[in-house]
Amino acid sequence: MVADNTLTQPITGSAAGVPFLAIPPAIMNDPDEPAPMIIALHAFEPPRSETALAGTLPLASLPAWRFYLGLPLFGSRLPEGGVAEINRRGQEDYLIQLYGPIVEQATAEVSRVVSELRARFPIHDGPIGLMGVGTGGAATLLALAESKLEIGATGVVNPIIDPTPVLKAREQRLGVAYQWSDTSRDVATWLDFISRAGDLSGRRPQSPLLIINGLQDPVIVPEHGQRLYDALAPQYPQSSLRHIVIPDLAHTMGPEPGLEPGPPAPGNVLADRAWQSGSMCT
């Protein structure tokens, strides 16, 4: 258990080999009283670190522990060769060598991290909250579709609902066509959450889901979030499923290099408020 005098300040550490930044509940009358837990996963683009995401979407008013996790192959877990190796993998096969493995590993890590954090922090045994941005949003949706975690609430911001638009954006930026294979098509289908709407809605008990899209995001356009909403709506109570489009929210939610939070931006602030006002705390 963490010492009492640390329970009012952000805490950094590692759980199950995953780096985290933890922020205590907004209000703690008794530091020993268990509180809910929210796990948050960052994006490939800014915010691309646990620290940057914590500053971008702090969820500051929630009476819950917020744990911002570092994605595999980011930060202290860069592979040998560093950023150059990451770029090499992306150029070799972005979907098979980079995106797919990171989403899969990040999802698998959440269960192990939750177990270890519960042993170290005053967290109650009830369902957790999950939040993800961009690629972290894809990992969040995959956890909702496949994990055995008790998930009480889920929120995703500019989530990669289908990797195909990301590949198209890379093609336009790099001027090189992505070479599809049977394997990459299988990965794309596996991580297409519109086609997996039944897996998302079939979780019991269902987890309320908040989908946030930015109108200024040219890659993960709001129509993608609307399509996911439309696929899920017949299976969800109206009060448990929401899709919000924020006019000033962009695809990149901070300045490069994305390791620290930038100045508060209107779109980011509204996304943060939407999370907090939507009873996304378990």
C-alpha cells in the first residue's frame, strides 16, 4: 500500500512492467477508503505518453483513482534502436509490425496492471472505468470486446474504430501504398469494431460507452464514431450509449513531441468535461 503522505500527489511507477502515472481521487476524506479506478491509454500522436495524457484529460473532478498507462514500445519501453526501429517497423508493415501488436499487448496488459494496482493502492473491488485516445481507444474497445475485466464505464476519444483510415492517411502522407496481405486483412477485420459491434454490446453486464469525436480530425472523422454508435444503438439502452462531436477537437491533441501536455485547448477541455459530466466514473 502506498504511504499516506503520497496520496494527494501524482505518483509514477511501474505495475506488471507497465509504466504509469497515478492521480488520486479529487476528494478523499479518508486516505484509506477504497475508491474506484479508471485506466487510461494514450495515442500514437500527441498525447503520446502517460504524462501528456494525464495533463490533456485529467478528469480532475472525479472521485476515482486515475491511472495513465504507457503503451508498449513507447517511452521507457522503446525497442532497441529507439525511434528509428519504430519507424522501420512501420515502414515494413504498419498494421502487422506496429499497430496490431501494440493494441493487442496494451489490451492484455490492462488485466495484469489492474490486479497489481489493486494490491498497492486503496481501490475498491468493483468494476473499473476505461478511457483511451486514438490507438489507446482501439485497445480500450478491444478490452471491452474480449477481456474478462469488470468494466463499469468506457470512454474513447477519437478512437481508431477501424485501422483502414489510418493506413489511407499514411499512404497520402508518405506517397507509398500499403501492401495488403491475407494476414493484414485478418488483423484489420479483428480490429474493426463496427463489425464487432455484437462483441461490444454482448458484454454482460453492459458497460456504458461514450464515444467522442473531433470535428477537426481528418483521419478519424466523426462519421466513424457515428457508424459505431448506429451499430451499437439497437442493443444498448439509450442512456448507456452516447456519441459526442466536439467542434474544436483535433486529431492531434497537443504539440510535438507529445511527451508533455500542451496549453489547455478548447477541444481538449470539452472532451475532458464530457467524460466527467457523463457519469463515466464507476
